[in-house]
Amino acid sequence: MLVGACTKPSQDEYPGMDKVQYKQTDEFIANPERGFYTGYSCESSDEAPLSKYALQLARSEKRTLMMAEFWLKEFFTSDISEEYLQIVRKTLQAFRDGGCKCILRFGYSNIIHDLNNPDADRPFDASEEQVLRHIAQLKPILEEYADVIYVLQAGFIGCWGEWHYTDNFIQSPQNTEDYLPRKRVTEALLDALPSSRQIELRTPAFKMKMYGWGIADTLTKAEAHQPTVKARLAGHNDCFLANSSDQGTYNSPVDKEYWRAETKYTIMGGETCAMSNFCKCDNAVNEMKLQHFSYVHIGYEPSVIRLWRNNGCYDDMRRNLGYRFVLTEAFFDKSASAGQDYHMIIKIQNNGYAPVMNPRDAELVLTDESCKVLATYPLESDPRFWMSGETQVLDRNIKLPDNASGKLNLYLNLPDHCTSLRNNPLYSIAMANEDVWDEATGYNLLYSFKI
């Protein structure tokens, strides 16, 4: 019998099987690729790379994401130096060693002292030719460390890498030709990053205008998570809830509708930038659900974060940004024999605002009483389609090993898809249940039985 769950004979739904009901927990869980994040910024070749200890501290506070921003202020008209490239490499290695993943952005300028007089702080970016050269320099690093890159923000263009205040790209593009320089940068980034990873654009209009897509062209389930431009272009909102248009993030209600549809299958996150009536808890949580938010900056904007803390919705966000998988109940054959089929039905509910977004494996693991793995059984179900608010029913027959005997434990394992991280439990997903998570292995205990 499974500790921490109630086991009893199944009544009507699956007669002849034992029913297990799991206990949900309200605990904050340090699951990968989701949640509130903090930031690291590098502006000079003389600065130290991020340390793994900073990331281990974040993990101790149940955070697994950090934004890493690299400002290429020294390289407006030259190649990125090897010294600076080493800072990027060492920082990404720290993510791997520290058990976290990064939201990654590159840019040239990160300050405007007075928005009424932005010209005083030029230049904002490099030429298109120089940007493309820098992306080519970064490509080997992006390929090597794609495992710890949660998402790459398009960056490079404009102050803060947010594609607005710009010297070398048309500030207010009007037609297809105006968008071509931005499109070329986007496609260079898509080429530089392995196809398993997405790239976030600052507004929905950029995706729509660069490719001629509209509300009728939003991603379908069949198109989702394919190695295509359409499936790999996501969004980030750095003025979430600031006013009715999120400070120009949306040109019209259609833009918001487009993002609400696209973000079922693409990564969405960002930060607030100003207090407004739209920031109130009910509206904030509702918009996070509608736009399938996976992450939010914990440090900006401070007054909004305080509002959420003081009015009781911060904890809900902390639990439910991204995915939150809960085992609800399961059914198992009453008897088991070595070498024979064993039938189970497992129900998993996603209480989070979004599904998993990057590739993730799903499997059953059978161990003996000493925790030796006897067999693994891949599941056909893809966690990227375990949608918010839905319950997955995993109906599976497994063949028990011929030499199986004694007490056996059956686990659910949701490891990282990348081979470099697959066996690291820090990158596996814990169910939001009591007494199922084994932090040493990254497995979730489903059931214990005897042969």
C-alpha cells in the first residue's frame, strides 16, 4: 500500500482494481522551468560570471528560473571579445551546476534616463550586420548550453533589447519591407538556437506582421511543438497589466486574443512595469490563466508585487505559474505475477496556468525494495499537452520482469529530455502531492505492491 494515500477496492469505475486516492499539497515546489524569477546582468568584460551558489540559493527559496541579461555595450562596432564570451559560457555552466534554467537576453543598451528625451542615451543598438555577426559568435554557446536555456528572448534590437527605441531598425515599421531587418534577426536567432527551444518576441504584432499571420492562423495542437518558425516564436510582456494596452504591447483587442490562443503552446511570461487598476488580484490571476503565464519577475514592479502579497494572490501565483501537476487517483490490478501484464490507470490534473513547454520525457519506473531499477516503461502521453485545468487519464499495461519478486515500487518519472540533465533529479518534475516525491531520484511514488 502507498504511504500517504488511501487504498480501497474500486467501486464502479474500474471494478476488480484497487483504487488509490492521493493527497494534494499546498506546498511551494521548486519545479523546473516555471515560477517567479530573479535576474543577473552583465555589462562589462571585467565583471564576474554568475556563480552556481547564487543559483543554489535561489533553489533553496523554491525558485528555479533566473533571467540572464548580457549587455554588449563594448561591442557596438566590433566582435564580442573572447573574454566576454567566456563570461557567457561560465554563467550558463553555473546554471547547469546550480540546478536552474535561464531566461536569456542579449542587448546593447539598458538605460534611458528620461523617456521624454531618449536621444540623450543613444546609441540603443548595433547595425543589423553587427547584430548578425554577434549572433553567429554566440551560436556555438547557445547550442552547447541549450539544455539550461528555458527560453531566449529576441533582444538585440532597441534599448533593453525590447525592440522599440532603436537606431538601426525602423522604430515604427509600417509594411512588410520595414519588418524585414527584424525578421532577418529573428531567423538568425532561430537558426542559432536548437529547434527544441523557443524565442520570445516582445509583442504579438511582431510575429503577426513579420509573417503575415492573423487570428485565424493561431497554432493548432497538430502544429504545436514542431521545429517550425510558427511553433517556436513565443512572447514576453514586460509591461503586464500597466494599462488597457499594457503600454503598447497590444495594438488592438485582436492582439491580446492572438496571444491568448498562441500561448496554449508557446512560452509566455514577463514582468509588470507600473501600478494600475488592472493589477488587482482577481484580474491579474485571470489574465495569467488566459495568457498561460509560466513565469514573472519577482522584483519588478515592486509596488505591484507588494499589492499581490498584501491582497492574497501572490501565493496562488507562486504555486501555479506554469504547470502544477497533481495525482488525483489511480487504479491498479489487485494481483501481480512475474512475467505477466499488469494494468493501471493513473489520473493527473494540471492546476497550473500553463502546460510544460519544452520537451519532457514521461515514464514509469519499477524498482525492488532496495530501490534497484528493474524496468522502465515509456508513456506515450506528452506532458506538453497536459493542458491547464484538464485531467489526463493514463491507461497503461506493463509487463512485469520475469525475475520480479517481493515488494515492488512503481514510480512516475518526468525527467528533462536533454541527456545531459535527464538523470539529475533537480530537473525532474515533482507532483503536488504528499508523500510521493523522492528527491534523491526525482521519482514520484505511485504504488507499492508484492509478488
